[in-house]
Amino acid sequence: MKKGFEKNQPLCQLRPIVRHDQLGENRFPGFLVECSAGDEINFAADYTRCMTYKSNPHANQVKVSKKKYQWAAAGDVNAFFGLMLDNVADLLLTVGLLAGVFQFPATFAIRYMVPGTAIGVLVGDLLFFWMALALAKRAGRSNITAMPLGLDTPSTFGMVFFVLGPAFVGAKASMSEFEAATYAWHIGICSIFVSGLFKFVCAFFSNLVRTVVPRAGLLGSLAAIALVLISFLPLVETMHAPVPGLIALAIILTTLVGRIPLPRRIPGALGALLVAGGIYHLMAFMGWIHVAPTGIDPRESLLPLEWTSVFRFEWTKVLFDSFHYLPIVIPFALATVVGGIDCTESAAAAGDEFDTGRVIAVEAFATLVASLCGGVIQTTPYIGHPAYKAMGGRAAYVLATALFVGAAGVFGFFGLLYVIVPKPAVFPILVFIGLEITAQSFHSTKWQHYPAVAIACVPALAYLALIFVDQVLGEHRGLALSEKLTHEIQVVRMLSSGFIVTSLLWASSTAAILDRKLSVASIYLAIASIATLFGIMHSPLPGSAAFLPWRLDPSVRFEVIQWTVGYLLAAGCLLLIQRWTPSLAVRNELESHGQDA
């Protein structure tokens, strides 16, 4: 007991401490009492009655502790580099793919599309910054980490390859290049405007989804994204220059995973950028590595004003034309909603309990603002919250990202950063984020559900394989493939389509099976059957487009029906097993009574 306090004196007020254990459940470890001098006393929560204390005549008075929120910390530097560079990379990816694959004018994309897209990130991250401040005030905690928001990477590929690019190519057949680019831009605006409205509707049901779906289902799909999109693909890019890449990776793993500080406590992300970046530029100067041309002149991106023509609302004229792309756009929007629910659960597992509905509403609002400012890529909560929290980040990193990315888009200096900052020096931090999210997904799930988290990664592996298959087929058009190989590629394509939803349903069903709740597992399989029937998952069409089954080509429709019937029969099989195994129901009932007791 702290010196200066005596037992059985007049009552003093104590502030309860509420924490989350590794399964995310509320724990009540005790009370916190703070003297006016700043000393703290923790009382164990196993007291069956509130003990009373009073300071002696020579001690300070006791008062309830309410720590001031430290919204900026040293860890925000590392977190800022991770979140900022990820968003900048997505912006440049959009421009690079449009220009390289579809010969879309890069200058047009930089001066018309990029500013509004960046403004969406600005607005979303500012709102998440405010939400972190509000949560810290409400919870009386000083270590809240803000939710990160940025551009959705899968949507970037989807919008470029199946909306913007095809719209531009189709329009160029009857229009000038500038007119076709404008038409594609307007189609993109309409597409994410509809996405924003769709996500607003979903926000009303997001808390219900998070309550019903098991944690293994939510976090398992996060682990899938973390391993495939956030860790593996950046690692491949890093290894294009293995010398600086491996050095940067070693520094990141040492400082952020091993928690071993650099000299003078230089942040790990900054240290990796300085050391590996310097080596990269030295090797490039000596001619020891090949530096591929970026295809972007940084001067062409400065001070864009053309994007402000969006406020003439001429894009509304092609709103009905954009409905043709909704079967592609809506599944991507739904995936970001599911991802946002996953991210909220991930943050809760790390100790920061944000309201799911508000998180999805912010995502929807940021997407709408981006569209109204001429953006063409939707925003989404990033799944890196546990990693940024592990870095020691608080809320300053999202504020800095909001201001930096917003300024980069509006003032147009992001092209210069893309040319100067080498990817092998910064992408290893994305590898760390993916590893941290994967580890946290397992750590925050009870060990009996580990197989459910693992099976969620399988559809993501199909998505990864398809990325490289499509690259090969795209570069070698007309390549003769055997019937067997063609069928296998189609199976992989259907397995990868809507893989986030697939991962969630597979993991949830597996978790229910592991809990011996076969009727619950059959419900998830029935939902998967309905989602498959309309192409929300396992779509055989290019771009993972949704569809009405009666409008499909008969050969393709037969494949969809087989997957749909397969899920239905699997659900029925589980129900029969439960019905024919009476001991299973008795055991579940006994365990349920034991938990209630």
C-alpha cells in the first residue's frame, strides 16, 4: 500500500479500470487512484467490497485520475511513413496503370483525377483523428490509436482494369483523346459516388454484422489480406533491388518487430528510408542497379486546377452510363464495408473500441467527398491499426497523413516524391504491417479457432495466383492453353473472386464447426450459396462482376449453379450430421449451462 494512506477512514472515489484481454473480452483488473502529486495506486479487483482510504494529515488529498490524452508520440513518425507511403503508392499506381496499360494521358490523370482522390483521404483521416480524440476523452485513456484510412488497393486495380480503362478505350473509338479521357473520368466519379451511397446504407447494419459474425471470421479475412496484398506483393517489389531492400527489411524487423531502438532513438521507418535509400541512390549512380523510368514528369503534376471543373457537375450526364459498371463497382464497395467491420474488430482486439457504424459512415462520407471533388478511387479503413499501435502511434500519424496526402494531391508534389523515394527502401514497412496484422489476428482469437483463421487465407492465395496468371496472359495474348489448364485457371478465378467475403464466410463456418454448432455453420454456408448465385463471390466474369444468374451464358451459368448447389448440399449435410448425432446436442447444451453458471 502507498505510504501515507490508512485503512477504514472516510470513503474516497476510485476510478475503475476496464481493459481487454487477448480474446477481446472486457476485464476489470481494479481501480486507479491518483494523488494530487501524481502518484498512482492500483487496487486489485478481487476485493468483494470497496475499501476506504484517507490521507493522513501529512499526505496529499486523493482524487480520481483522468489522464490527458497524448495524441502525438514518437511512434507516430513510423506510423506516418507507413500510412502516407501506402497512399502515395496507390495514387501513383492508378496513374501508372492507366498510362502503361491503356495509354491513358498521364497528365490528365494527375491534374483531374488525383486531387479529388487525395481529398477523400484528407477528409477521412481528419474524421478518424477526431474520433480518436473523442474516444480518448470518453474512455479517459491516454494511449488510443486512431483508425487509419486510405485508398483501397483492390479497388484501385478493379477501377483501372474494369471501369476507367475500358471506358476510355471504348470512348476513344468515337471521341478525341481528351474527350475520351473526360468521359472515363466522369464514369469514375459516378461509380464511386454510387459506392459512397451504398456504403452509407451498409453503415446502419455494420454493428449487427460485427455482433453476429465470430471474431475468427472477421480477423481471418484480415489475415488473408495482410499476407497477400500488404506483405507479399510489396516484398516482391522490394526484392527488385535486393541489396537496399534486404537492408531496409532488416532495419524494420529489428526496430519494429524486435523493438530494438536505433542509435539516438531514430524511428525505424525513417532509419530504413535514410540508410537503404542512400544505398539505393549510390548504387544507381554507380550503375550497379537498373532504375526503370517512372513515366511521370514531376513538373506536370504541380498546382493542378483542372479538377475544379467537377463542380460544374457535367459528370451527372453519364450517371446512367455508369450503371453498366455497377456489377463491378458494388462488390468492391461491399468488400470495403466488410473490411471496415474487420478493421473495427481488429482495433477492439488491440484495446481501442470504436463504433462500427461510425467507422463505416466515415468511410462512406470520405468516398462521397472524393467523388464530388473528382476522385475515382474509393477510400477504406486500413487494416494496419494493430501494427500502428505496436509502433507506438496515437492520432498524430493520421492527422499528418491527411494533411500530407491532401496537400500532395491539391498542390501536386506527390509525383516528385515518387521519383525520389525508392520503393525498396519504404515497402518493407508494409511487410511489417502485414506480419503484425496476421500475428494479431491469431493472438486475438482463441486457440481453438486457429484453423478457422488459417482457412480464411486460402481464397486470398487464389487471388495472389490470379494476379500473375493474368499478367502472363495479358502479355501473351492468343497463347494456346490446354483444356485442363484453362479449366484450372477458371477455378482459380472463381475461387479468388470476392475473396474477402469468401474468407469471412469460410472462417465463420469453420469456427462454428469447431464449436460444434453445426446449425450455425450451415447458415453461413447457405449465405455463401446465395452470394455465389449472384456473383458476390465466385463470379466467373472478368473483373469479378456480379450478375443476375438468368442473364448468364449457359456454359458459365452451369458452373455457377454447381458452386451454388455445392454450398447448399454442404449446409444440408451439416444439419443431417447434427440431427443424427444426439450426443452432440446434449454436449452443447451441457456446455452452455456450464458457461451460464
